Amino acid sequence: MSTETPQKDLRDLLAAEVRLAGYRPAHEVVDGLDELTYLHSGPPIDVYRPLPAPLVGAVAAGLLFEGAATTAEEAVAMTRDGRVRLMPCQDTNVAGPLTGLVTPRTPMVVVERGDGRLFCSPMHEGDDGGMRTGTYDVPTLERLRQVAEVVAPALNRAVLETPVPLRPVEMQISALRRGDECHNRNVASTLGLVFALAPALARLPEAAAVFDYFTRTTQHFIAISAAVAKAVADSIECSGPAGLVTAVGMNGQDFGIRVSGLDGWFRGPSPVGPMVALGGADITTASPGQGDSPIIETLGLGAFALSSAPALARTLGFSTDGSRELVEEMRQVCGCDSPVYGLPNQDFAPTPAGIDVVRVADSGVAPATTLGFLSRNLGAGRVGAGVIRMPMQPFLEARKALAPRVIGVDG
Amino acid sequence: MSTETPQKDLRDLLAAEVRLAGYRPAHEVVDGLDELTYLHSGPPIDVYRPLPAPLVGAVAAGLLFEGAATTAEEAVAMTRDGRVRLMPCQDTNVAGPLTGLVTPRTPMVVVERGDGRLFCSPMHEGDDGGMRTGTYDVPTLERLRQVAEVVAPALNRAVLETPVPLRPVEMQISALRRGDECHNRNVASTLGLVFALAPALARLPEAAAVFDYFTRTTQHFIAISAAVAKAVADSIECSGPAGLVTAVGMNGQDFGIRVSGLDGWFRGPSPVGPMVALGGADITTASPGQGDSPIIETLGLGAFALSSAPALARTLGFSTDGSRELVEEMRQVCGCDSPVYGLPNQDFAPTPAGIDVVRVADSGVAPATTLGFLSRNLGAGRVGAGVIRMPMQPFLEARKALAPRVIGVDG
């Protein structure tokens, strides 16, 4: 935390104004990418340990997409040979769900914070899988090219030509009333976005292609929620109180957090489950967790708003009462009530927001997150989803590192 | 009830297959209309009592729309002079929310039951009011013409050109998971429909106009739910057990029901409220209730599914627990559990469905319905909405009329 910046109230930072700015290739909005330098989710990869299979598949897809490899075999070999430099999304202005793979041409959702800074997340490629899930077959590449070359440019134009401001936070607030928790269930927010863009889209020649994309991409909005969460997390990192989670994710090796007022990542092993199978997949093949999407929980969404999404809760094994109890339990680890998000099925009580390392450590309550899991069979994609608990060790270590400052403040 | 038709199980009738068939002018799908013969909601109008103001306005709008009057003054005078013959929607194949006014050219949502019979409801004209709300000013007529001449034909074409079947009941089931109760909150079902039709719509030259229509008509789907409810009510009337409500509505004079196994309408005064004001309107100007939309409750939706729609429930003064208690209370008046609709916020328990006159009379519980209220100031449109109780008297009278048969069955 810069000592020059005056510290701001967490609630004010959580109420940051963010607008949907457009859809652009990553190299236009993220620094440091090149044909062999990509982003991934979670803390930095340990190059002395094997790359998780989903990340191998995703990097291979990226190499093929960028034209840096011409066959799948070549792409996998280049990946395993360490030819691609990998950096964490969250050490830039990106949050990347699942593998979080971002190459220079990857189509990104872009949001703009009130101060003009841009934050982004790779566009969802469709409910059938994609680079994000570690598939790298021909359909994956075809979908990715269609999204990058047709869908994203048309959506970008529709955003620019929509006369009313597109406010993702308002769309999330509406979506909570329509059964999303905005992390693993995004159909309502996606439909809300489609509805808002439809008049502008209808005037474009690519309209039918874009609507076809949405028909098979009802999770589209997760990228917008991840980008919004990254924008807010960055605000907290730059000017918030100490001890709050400002980055959180898994890379398939480790789970990690960054914490305001402290440097670097605090790490522990990536958890595997609990989860339920998706579409008959074999969850015993699940690879340890991957993805930056738990950053959405820090906003007060996802598992922290599970009671808003009864259909998802049921799928993940939570009853109506059980999902409320989870939300209430999360109040023990949070810095405040969300100033923006309400829980429709709990009389619109605010969601708990802002994960506070001291409260996690002192309560012994591990923060929860909804999470999708990928197969450790190369190229096999998604296998399950669940509500998992974050490992405690990184929180305890961060708590220890914070201790002198916290004592300083308290004393 | 025809004695030739074998009696079918209520649950089977409530699970009737219905598909969205299209959008067509009323004269193509409803018998008996002409330039001076229109439909209205509720039981037959008593011509010896004054016409309720919203119906005067709606009939005036209809006369102007049909070209049977050229000025608003002339239209109102013709209406008050009794120049227009009025018939109840529900005595045909129609259910009409609010005034329920249907003229020959009125654009209708059309659904087709499994046996090929068509049922319909007047299209919603927009959240700003319209003929259905008793306005008859220039914007009302402009909107109505736009809907009839541009939006409805384009939607009809989109329905025909959508390759997948459009199943309103599946859309309702999804909408319950997205915060609709499918009577007074319809935004999720409307967005679901837009999403399903968008690929076909995008290929039509009228696409932008249709999306513009939806942007100001998030209640669109109520007409589809009303038509589905009418289709099911007709099945119960034709082949269901005796003693079930097969028509229910208000005409601004009286509330009325029809009951399977009995002839004619059972009537009592139209209730006024309780209600909350909409957009700062003065609810002391509310006209007694009008509309056939409580037919939606007989399906097991609306007030019978209020816990699914927490945002609406809150607006109407119900807490999270209060809306569940209302749903549970409605089980006392219903013939069965819905075979199709579940309550996401009550662990997906089925909604109560099929209003049973004997159970109403014996429990003393008046069935509830969500309802919009109109102003008794001519042309002033909507003023409020609420959860009201249906008058008991018609149920008690129907119970009495049923008594011999019920004793016959029991004894």
C-alpha cells in the first residue's frame, strides 16, 4: 500500500463506479503480452513442478490460436518444453476464470473504472468448453476464432452504439433478483446484457452470429463480473485498509492470495472439491482447482450470495436454508456489508463483502467460493463444480505478516 | 361438464402440453368479433350499471384503433351510448389482463394446446400503459398501431422461423428460478423469450423495432402466461373433475368465477386493494379490480408462487417469510400440487395449483391473487398493484350448487 495515498473506506471502494467499456483483443488493453508470453490464473506457476494438464491444454490452444504452433502435438510439446512465459493475470489488470489463459489476441471483456483505468477478463467461449477449460481441439479453435473475429468486434460496436450507459453493477443487482449469484450462475445477468445490447446489435450485420453465440454462452457475464471484481480489488490494493484480500486464485498447483498492505502472494495447495459432476463427467479425474474467479466472492457475490441462486445451490447440494447459512457464515470473514448487493431471499439484507484476513484467521472460518473444476486428462475440459473452502494456511501466514501493523493500529 | 367425456386427473390436465404458436390479429383466432363487438375481462358486464371508467377508456381506444370513431370525444360518447357489444374474454378462448379489451385487429399472443386448439391473450402494449389500462390518448393509439402493424407480424415470423419448439411452460419454470411469479413480475420470462427468439429476429428488417418494443415491455410474457392458463382452464372445464375454478376475473363491477360441473358465473363485487402505489399514482382513485389475469393463479403461479419473486413480494409488502406463508396458505384451497412448477426458494416444493371450490368454502381461506389496479379517472391508466383476496361469496354459492353432486360422489 502506497503511503502517499490516503486510505479510503472499504465500503466506498466496494461501491466503485464501473462501466462496460467494450470488447477488445488483449494486446490492446494488457501490457507485456507477446506471441510467447501469456497470462494464467492464480499465483505464479512454479516452473519446477509439472504444469497442470488444463493449463498445458490451454497454452497449447493459445499457441495454435496465435499461429505460434501449427499442430496440436507441436503446441503441447512447446508448452511442456517451457517455451511460453507465463504470468499471473492478477499481477496485471486481468482476472481470468478457470485456466485464465490470455494470449495477445484473446478477446477480452473490458470495464472502465471511474478513474479511467481499464480492467478485463477473457471472454467466455461457450458453454461447450474452450481454451479457458484446457481444450485445444479443432472445435475449440474454431469457436475461439469466431468469438475473436466476429462476436467480439460486433459486441464492441454494440457497446459503443448503445446510447444508455451499461453499468455492470446494476446488471448484477438485477441478476441477484433473477437467480444468479454472478459467479457460477450467470444466465440472468447474461440475458440482461443481451437485452440491453439487442437494439444496437440488431442494426449490425453480425447480429445473428452474436445471438447464436449467446445461445450457447449463457455464462458470458462471468467475465464481466470478474473484471468488475478485479477493478474493485485494485482499488482496495491501491488505497484501501490493510489486511483485505486483493487477489485470490488457483493455478492448479497452488491456491494464493495477495493482501492489501503486504507484498507478494501467500500460497497453499490448490484444493480439489467437493464438487458435483457436470454432464456425467468423472469427478475422480478432477485436477486441483484453477481460476481467478473467486475474486468475485470478494465483491460479495458467488458463494457469499448463494441464497440468491437457488437453482445453482440445489445443484451444488445446498438447501434453501443451507445456502442462507453459508452466506451468514461468510459474514464472519468479511470486512463489511456490501454497499450495493442485496440478498432477495433474505429480505434484501446486504451480502457480506471484502475478505478480511484478520477476521478469517481469528474466526477460523475458511472463506467459501463456488468453483468449476477441470479434468487432469489433457484436453478433457470441465468435469465438475462445487462450493469449496479456501485453504486456511495462506490467510494465517498473511495474518502473521500483518500483525505488527494491526497491533500498531489497534494500540 | 359433458357427461360423454371421461373425467381426467387434475394433475394430468395441469401438465398439458402447450406451445407458443404465434402472434396474430384477434379476428383470425377468436370467433364473434366485429367492428362493434369487443371482448372484456371478468364476468359479463351488467349494462344497467355504469361502465367502469377504465373500460370506457379501453373501448374508446378500441373504437379509435378500429376506425369506428375518429375523435376521442366521439369514441367515449359511442361507448357510453352502448354502441359497442361487450362479451367476456373467458367465455371465448381468450384471457385478458386488466380491461381485457379485444377488438378484431387487436394483436394477440396465440398458444396451441396439444389437441390443436388455440388460446390467446391481447399482447402487452408497453410498460407505459395502453388500451389494456384504459388509456386512449394519441401515444396509446400510436403504440397499439406499432405493436399491431410492426411488432406482432415480426414476432409471428420469428416464432415460425425459430427451429426449436417454443415451450411457454418451460420458460415459466426457468422464470420461477429467475425471480418471476409469472403474473405481476414477468421480466425473466420476457427476457427468456427474447433470448429464444433473438437469432430468428436478428434476420428480420424489423428486428430493431421489436427489440425497442421489448425494452419498454418487460411485462410482455404475462399475455403468454394468461393464454397458457386459459388453455389449461378450458381442459379442466371440458374434462376435469367438478368443483374447480375454470374462469376467474373482474370486470370493474363484479368479481366472478366459473366452476367445472356448473353452469354460468358466480359473482360478487370487484375488490379494491389492498395495493401499493405505482410511480407516485394516487391509489385513492383506484377503480374496483379488473382483469382475467387471476386465471394464472389457477395454474399455480402468481400469488401461489410469490416466494419465487422476492423483488415483487417486497414491493407488495411481503417479507421473505411472509411470501412463503402465503404460498403455504394457498395449499388449503388447491386441488393438488402443480406437476410442473416448483418453488426455488422453498427447496423446489411444487406450487399449489387448481383452485377447488369445496376446499375454499370448507377452509374459509380466500384465494389470493396479485393484481394491478386502474384509475377511475377516465384515461388515467394504472395506479397500483397488490396481493388481494378473492371475494368468498361466489365460492360459497358455487359450493352450495355443487353440494348434491359432491354428496353423490362422497356417499
